[in-house]
Amino acid sequence: MQAIDLLIHAGWVIPVEPAELVLEGHSVAVHNGRIEAVLPRARAEAEYQATEVRDLTRHALVPGFVNTHTHAAMSLMRGLADDLPLMTWLQEHIWPTEGRWVSEEFVHDGTQLALAEMIRGGTTCFNDMYFFPDITARAALHAGLRAMIGLIVIDFPTVWAQDADEYLAKGLALRDEFRSEPLLRTAFAPHAPYTVSDGPLERIRVLSAELGIPIHMHVHETADEVRRAVAEQGRRPLARLDALGLLSPDFLAVHMTQLEEGEIRLVAERGVRVLHCPESNLKLASGICPVQALLREGVTVALGTDGAASNNDLDMIAEMRTAALLAKARAGDAAALPAHAALRMATLSGAEALGLQDEIGSIERGKSADLCAIDLSRPETQPVYNPVSQIVYAACREQVSDVWVAGRCLLRERRLTTLDEEVLHERAAIWRDRIGGETGD
């Protein structure tokens, strides 16, 4: 028998690739943080001697979710300014609060709170965009989560940097500092077309090509954003970005709710990856991404939650369900985004968008053991005819029981193993009193 670190016996193993495949009564063998084999339980027990055996026969085992767009530290602003349109929300509430309170301490505490929430919801990898990205990177490493850290760039000064040159210099230094960390990647993160001018974007394009790292940006989030761009610059934001040479397979476009047919074809031709945040878009009334049309053109569409200040959660299971239902309503087609396609968007498509498809996103031999176990034995998810449908349309994140990243257990039977929930609760309460006391909320 072969000695391995971990053997997980699951009721169902859902590898995601090939599509729609469900392996009932199978096991996953893990050694040195990687998937050694996926095979029937009887064979697994005959072939492997594991240091640890987990018997999860009531559970579906899926790849860990990939949250492709977050602002993790903004968890400390959850519920602070609800029921407002995007620009009112940003200009009158979020930006003033950030100007007053964002610091290394704020980002550390807010990110840890977000990481706990993401782990408890089955997320094993997140793509972040926020100030003090070095603090976010260290928090992710401490918690054991995989992350793509955004090297944020904005034209105007903030507590993190004074101008585009300083944002880029700090970002490149951060990339150098963490480039050898296997769980961390970096991406340039210019905030949006309306906050970053041509000069910095041209530099980012050149650096992205030289260094081989992607560009992560909010694009066509609202109709008002597009209207203002046309009025002020004479063209739509996507056309400007294309003229600057930014649109490519390394460009990660967040939201994309305002797309004309020609723009959808352009995105497909350039290989742009679209990061879809349905619940945030709905809550801010920003619009609806044309998912079915993008998929029809062969565009990679992945899922993100956005930040907890605008969602108000980091729940990828809920995001899958909302994405599936919204796509059906927008297309007038009940088959527009079936359950297995929604699950792929939350896993392998997310990995593809981040350039991590050879490492994560599916349960395959040789890939990293980034895994999530979901208990389907509750009355709310019984009976189980199709476990993928149950996960997307009936399950909730509280049914996530266990989570592993690179074979390391971060959640065991709903208990965090790398973060202290009591400390997180205490820190959140301190920030509520600070921020709420000043705003009067």
C-alpha cells in the first residue's frame, strides 16, 4: 500500500472537468498537498494507507471556490451604506469613510474577517483589490488561503500612495517581496477607467507584458459610467481601453453590465476574461451582465462577490445561484446557465481567469488539493437526485463542513483551524464602535 497524507471518502466527488461528471462513492487521495488520485472507495482503501482518513459519505466534494473579485478589508464597512446607487454610495459614504479610517490596522482586521467568512463558505482562492495590499498578502498567508493580490493604482492620493508613480513603485516592490510564495500571485489593479488616466494605464500595459501578470479593473459597471465617458471623452470606456492596447487574455474586466453586441464580439476577439458579480450589481442597481451572450461567444466568465460593503456577503454558493437565475431571466431561457455551468464559473472558470487552471479549479490528479466538502444530508437538500443541482439551487454556505488549501485543512467540521473567531468578533466590534460612533449609524 502507498503511504499518503490524506484520504477523503465522499458521497459524491464532483471534479468539474469533465463537465457534468459526478462520481458517487469515490475517494480523493492527497499527498504533499496535491491530488494523488480520484478513485472508487474500495480501490482507495486497498491501495492507500493514509495518515489521516476523513469519512464524508454524506457530502459532496468539490474544488474550492475561486472568488475572482473582492475588496476583502471592506468587510468592516458591511451594512454601513446600503440601498444607494453606486456613485452616491462611493462618493458620499465609502470614499469619505476610507479617507478617515483606512490604515494598516483597518486592512489587517477587515481582511482577516473576510478570510474567515470566505473559508467558512468554501472559498479557497480570492482575487483582491484594495489599499495596503502587503497587509492583505500577509493575512492570506497566515490564514493559509490562496490569493491574487491587486497592485492598486488610482490617479488621486490616498493613505497608500500619493500618485500613480508611487502606487506602481510600491506595487512592484510588493510583487518582488512575495514572488516566491506558492499561494500568492499578483495583478495590476487600476481601479476603473474613470479613476485612472491614460499615462498610468499605458505604463501598466507595458509592465503587464514584461512581467507576465494580469490587469484587474472595474469596467462598464454602470450606465452612468458609460454616459459620462462618452460625454467627456467622446467614446465608451471599453473603446478607450482597447485603443490603449489593454484588452487581451491578461485583462480581467469586472462587472461588464453595459455591453453592446459589438463590444461582446470585441471582448471575445481580444480574449478578455469577465468577472461577474451578480449580487453586488443587483444591490447597487448597476445592471446585468449578459452572461449567456458572452459564453456563446466563447468568453471566459467567472464569478466574484465584490466586497462585503456592497453585497453584503462573500458567499460563493449564493453567488452561483443568483448568477444562474439572473442569466435565465435576462436571456428568457431556463437553460441559459445550468447548474453545472454555474459551478464551473465558481471554480475552473475562476482558475482560468486568474491563469491558475493548471493548479486549481478541478479535482484532477496532480493539481493542488484545494477542496471543499458540502454536507447534503440536511432536510433542506434532501432527497439528492443531482448533487450539483442541490449545491447551486438548494444548499447554503452553512453546509460547508471542511475546506483544504494545498492539502492543509483550514476548516474542520465548521471550525476554523487557522483563525480565531473570538478575536475576529472582538475586532469587528471595536471597528463598529469607531466608525458607527462617528457616522451616527
